[in-house]
Amino acid sequence: MSGAGRDDLAAATTDELAALAEAAIDALARSGDLAAFGHLLRLTRVTGEAVGTAARTLADHSSWTGVAEIAGTSRQAAWERWRGR
């Protein structure tokens, strides 16, 4: 990996990480490369799984109400969507 290394990523703020992720996704989308499209499909799956993990982690540290507020839904809907199985 060129550019930012894993140590740099570990030291980055959540805002910096989000900006980097968005820039990387945008670059993949605009590349016109078949492999980039495959990476985007994989990232869609990985992101969905990560959102569930983040929701459960936030709920464990705070509450499902907090998750629901961020997601713009009810506490019950957030719990049903991301509680895990």
C-alpha cells in the first residue's frame, strides 16, 4: 500500500478516515476498470457488515437509542436491523 500506512490510519481521526474512504471509493468508481468495479462490490458487502458491527458496538457502549438517533430511525427498528443473530 502506498501513501498512508496502517500506523498512519491507526493515528487518524474518524473524520480523516471517512474522508480517505470516500476519496478511495470515488476513485474506484471513476476508474473505468473492471477490477475496480469488483472491489466496489466487495466493499459494499464489507461496509454493510461493518455498519452492523459498529451499531452493536455503539449500542454496547451507549444504547440502541443512540444508534437510532444517528441512523434516523426508532430504537426498535435499529435493534431489529443490527442486533445480530
